[in-house]
Amino acid sequence: MTKAKQFVTKYWFHLLAALLAVSVYCFWYFFRPFVLLAREQSQLFLWNRDYLFERLSVPGGLAQYVGEMLVQCFVNPAMGAFIYALLAVLALWLTWRIVRRSSSREASLGVRARLLSFVPPVLLWWVGTNVYVPMTLTVALLAVMALWAWLPLGGRRRFACVLVLTVVGYWLLGPAVVVLSLALLPRWWKSGVAVVLLVGCVLASSWLTPYPLRQVARGIDYYWDQHLLGTADEMRYDMMVRGRQWEHIVAQYYAERPQSLALQSAVALAMFQTGRAGEQQLLESISMSNRSISSQSSAFLMSDVFMQLGMTNMAQHAAFEAMESVPNSNKSGRALLRLAETNLVAGEPAVARKYLDILSETTFYRKWVQSLRPLADRPELLEKHPTYGRLNKMFNESKDVFFY
């Protein structure tokens, strides 16, 4: 047997784990980066106590807080893809630990058991592809798996721990804690007691929180009902406009011929930026209809388009619409940044400072705060700015319009 074959035979499980991590990373970074950006722009994670206490005041709040802490990194798709790969490996490791502790002898665990341990990370990977399932559910399931992996092995102690963790874990992680009841099998009556206790927690919390029983039972932030984030095409074109990938947009247009008003506006701007269309053709092709901002992604896309055209009022309006489209009524860091920019251009530095103060408590938008703060504190510097000075001049000298 060659050394390579011996290495594969001995470490095949570790090699499959590495293959899983690489596959997850490549999937998100190369095939679904627009989903990562759509998740990030649907929230505003703040480093302050009020934000933390607001999350902890509802069931599943800790899972939501940690999930949003991770999602803020998705502003960089490479970081987002790495986080998903790391979570997949963590899910695999926790599953394998649970399987090993559930067996009296590790030697009795065959190839099938090792392969089955890949099922939970693959399921979590699949769940993450649904943009309307926020990171809260993934974090909650991983946390419950971690609790399971360190449960005591003794029968009575294990039963008592599961009951205590069901109550405490429900408030911190949400109804995903029901998975802990599986740790009591094959004692069906013990699992039943844990489930009944969880049902009692759900009913009690529905009286304490301003959410309907159906949403509390399902998980307050486990799933977003309102399908307002937009289509995959809108998210993809929004990502390309955001990254100024004009040639890529034109190539996509010739391949797909999109019919959406927002996508056609993005194509018109790309045609102009690449010299394929003139200014008059650009203005004739841009949609001024409110129908072009039918979703969050299309609203962000149109806000970027209008901002580049110097239509500050319309860019601001689209940013407001984008933030109102967040399914769980959260704020949006990207929208607040655009509102700060438009208020600077419109000669409202006090309003701009209000948005900048909020963004100063974020991680990744803070660098923009540092560049915009001097313009808000000293408005006379605005006219010298290469971008905002030009937009301010256009705002003061030209007629801006709203949607019709």
C-alpha cells in the first residue's frame, strides 16, 4: 500500500471534513455572494448595551444577537463565505462528538456512522440558502447541539439538565431547544416531559411578548414572512451596481435580457458608464416609476443609480423604501449610510450627523463615518469634495423630481 493510500485510509474523515469546508466556502463566495450581501443589508448590528438588552428581552434573543453579529461580516463576501464554512465544520464536529458520546465504545462506530455525521452540516448549509431564514436559526441549532454534546451521561443528571436547559435555553435560543429532547431517547416519557415543558414555555412567553402565538411557537426570528427582499436577479444586479461592475452588467444583459424596471435601469447606467450609450439615451432609459422599487434589493439598486445620476431626493426616497422593506422591521446599515450621504448633499448636516452617530457604533460602517464626519461638522468642506461637492452643486442648480 502506497503512502498516499495509507494517508487517505487513515485520515479519510478529516479529508471529507476539509472538502466540506472548501465546498461551502466556494458555494457562497462564487455562486451566492449576492445572498450574503442581501442578508447584511437587512440588519444593523450595534455595539451597545441597549441593542443587546433589546435582543435578550424576547425568546431566542441571544441566538438572534450572535447571528446578527456574524452577518455584519457579510459586507465582505469572502468573510461571509468563511463564516459559513466554519459553521459547517463546527456542526460536523459537534455531531461527531454527540455520536461518540452516545456510543459505549468508539471502536463500534463504523463508516456509516461517520458519514451520517455529515447530515446536520449539509442540512444547515441547505437552510442557509433560503434568504428568508435568517442566521438566528443556524446559531440556535448549533448552540443546542453544543449543549447536547456536553450533557452529563448519567440518567437522572441528564434528565434534570435537559429540563433546566429547556427553560433557560428556550429564552436564549428559541424553540430550537426542542432538539435537546432527543438526547433523552430511548426513554420516550422523558422526551415527552421535556416537550411538554417547552410547550408551556412557549405559551407563557406568548403572554409576555408582543408577538402572536404562531410566531412565538415557530421562533420570533427564525423565518421572515414578508417576501420583500427581492428576486435572485435583483440581488445579483444590485451587487454588481454596488461594485461598479459595469462590463459584467452589460454581459449579463446580452445573455438574459431582463424585464424588470430596476434591472433595465441598471443596464442603462452600465451602458453609459462603458460608453455604449449617451447621456440622453441614459435619461430616457432610467425608470422614474415607483414600480421600480418593488423590493429591498431593487430599492437599493435604484438608490445607487439615482445617486450616480445626481438625483439626490430620489436616491434618498429609494433608501427609505429599502429600509422599510426589511422583513423583521430592523434597520439597515447600508440604508443609513445612504441617508447620511443624501442629507450631506442636500445641505442638512445636522440630520446627517444623526445617522453617522448611529453608524459609529457599528464595525464595518465606521470607516465611512470617519470620512463623512468632517463634512458634517464643517459643511464648507463639502464643495471641495470630488464626489459630494459635485452632487451638492447639481442638487442646488438642477430640478430634482420624485417618483410618480
